[in-house]
Amino acid sequence: MLQFALDRVRRQFGWKTGGLGAEELRRRHAPSAMTLAGLAKHMAFVEDGFAARAAGRGLGAPWDGRGWVENDRWGWESAVSDSPEELYGLWYGAAARSRAAWQELSADGGLDVVIADPDPRWSCNRRRILVDLLEEYLKHTGHADVLREAVDGVTGNDPD
């Protein structure tokens, strides 16, 4: 059910952020500095980051060499200079890698495997990480919904 819910909200997020040009993706709506471009890049980072954490491994390119906080700012700010093709490729690629990783992790020990962290407050099982990923999508799909409506009036939960 978690995978089903995650795939559904991924489709919604893809619809809310998809099919736009550079100007629409970069457009800000006061008072927020958030953009659809920033959301797409942030969620690509979240997909790769949460899957890496659940697997107990480090982040790969283009995220390696940056910390979580630094990555967070970098993604939001740098997205405005990325082309739509780069952003869509980054997010769709991360979502596909994450989907495959979660299927593998579910078969390899399951979601109750505990992921240790040097800071014991952050140790948790894979299921918690997957729920956190779903929560990130739900929150940011709501942001994308508001931003997309401001860009071109598109509303709703699913494409027609």
C-alpha cells in the first residue's frame, strides 16, 4: 500500500510540474521564493537521498560531496538555471532509481530492517524512511498544486 500511495503521488507531482517551459518552471509567486523548478530538483534529491539512507549507502552524483542541508539549499537555488529537460530528466531518473531501490529493499530483508545512524535519534527502520518519503511528496505536491494553478490555471488531483 505504501508503494501504491507513493506511485500515485509521484504521478500527481509529475503532472503538476510537467510539460512546462523554463519561464513557467522558474516563476516565483510572492511572498514565496519557491518555484516548480526548485520543487522538481528538491524531490529528485529526496528520492535519491531517502533510498540511499534506507540502503545504508552514500549519495551518488550529482548529490555526492554535499551535505543534506547544503544539498537542500543548492537544489532550490540552482534549479532556476537548469533547463526543463535537465530538471525533468533528473527527477524522472531519480524516481525510477528510487522505485527500483525500494522494490529491492523490500525483497532484501523488508521494510522493518533498522538503519543505524551515528546519532541514535535518527536510527529508524526502512518503513519509517518510506513513510517520510511519502510525506515529502504529499507536502510538496500540495505546493506544486498551488504554484501550477498560479502559472496556468491547472487544478485537480489527476490529469483528465
